[in-house]
Amino acid sequence: MGWVSVKERLPGADQHCLVCHYNSWREILRFDGANWWNVSNRFDREDEIISTEFWPDYWMPLPDPPEDQEDETYMPDLTDLLGK
């Protein structure tokens, strides 16, 4: 699915979306049905409301995570990746 104009429709409540504002910056936000929230990728912070007056121009849903994701976090050997 591509970009959806907020003039056409809004995402569902509590949906995380990639948003575009003024055709320049893009970021992941959560829409709660009324407001847009900044979704922090840090575990020590809660989501913060952007503004009750903020509206992006476009949004798109995030893809589902990979199905073959393993339980453990993969940490590559950087020496192999950097060729050292």
C-alpha cells in the first residue's frame, strides 16, 4: 500500500504509521483516533503527544514484522561485515 492522504481517510485507532508532513520529513507516529503520538524507540520513555493541532499530510501503515524472526537478537560479527 502506498501513501494515503489524511483528506481521504485516517488510520485506525492505535495504529502505528509512517507519516509525511509538508512532503519533506517522515517519521513513525501512532494515531489514537484523535491525536498523533511520537513513538519513542527507547524503552525508558513513554509515547508523547505531538500536538492536538498537528496533522501530517499523508500516512501509510507499517508492514508486518518478518515471520521468520528468531527469539534471540542477532548480533553480527562486525569484523566479518567490515572485511577486517
